[in-house]
Amino acid sequence: MAKQYVRQYRAPSRSTDKLYKVSVTDKGEWECDCPAWKFRSPRRDCHHIKSVKTNPEKFEQIGVPNAKEIYPRIVLANVKEVTRMEDNELYTPLIALDNPPFIATVMYDLLRHGVPWGEVKERYGKYVAFTGGGVTKDAVIEWVNYHGRTVIEELRSAPMIPSTYTITREGLTLNGKG
């Protein structure tokens, strides 16, 4: 069966006027037609793919004939971090509701794996709020880029009662108390 692309973007070169094509296959795999991606072994994301994954709305989307919208399927699992599995599934950690940095990391990882922001926000946005109110895609990305990813080494078996947290650049506030 021929490879099918579900989304394609144009990403500019950093050093020339050339535009490269970044593509997402129906299996959730990312490709780029730049030399750095095509000739790198082993293959890993080039900066064009990383840029599009982080902020797809900043890039021109190219029409893909007969494209179908396929996003990775989120499967809740007892894993430490978001993990891509076969058949376009993302094993996603059971959320520790008392750990906003971990929730922000899960949101960030889901975005990097191509899950649309609307779905990420709907699932996890109610558990965190960022300075200025609400939760935005840019705030999640900025916070994780600034503080780093949080991975929980030991998952709890009992569910936690949700609380309201506010995440600031400096740290966390629980129910308005620092």
C-alpha cells in the first residue's frame, strides 16, 4: 500500500531561500525533504520538523489530495511519559492531578506527537491555569521549554483529588496560595 500523507507544510531553510516540505503520514510519522533529514542515519527530526511540530499554525499548510485527518489515538496507560506505539497510538500516562508540571509535560508531549491543541486542551486544560488566566498552547510550550519536562518515576495507584493550580514562570500556586 502506498504511503499516504495527512498533512504537509512548507518550512523555510535557515540559510537559503529554499522552502522544504514537512509531511505527516497516516501512521503519524514525520518526514522532511531537506538534505539533513533525508541523508541522516539514523533518522531523527530535523529542525524543520521540530519547528512544525511545535507551532504548526505558523507554517503554510499545503493541500494534500485525498488526505484524511488522522491524529494519533490517545490510550491511557501505566507509563511514565507519552510513548508512541504501533498503529498510531500514543500511550499516555494516567495523570497525577496534584502535579501541574507533569500535566504540562503530558500536554506538551501530545502536541509534539501531532495531537491537535483543541483535543489536548479539552482533556487536560482544566487541571492547570497559567499566569494571565486560562491555558494556551504557547504557555504550555514556553513553560516546558523554560522549566524542562517532568516525568513521574513512580505512579500512584489511587486517584488524586483535583485542585486548582496556577503555573507561573517562577513556579506553582495552589488554590491562590504560593
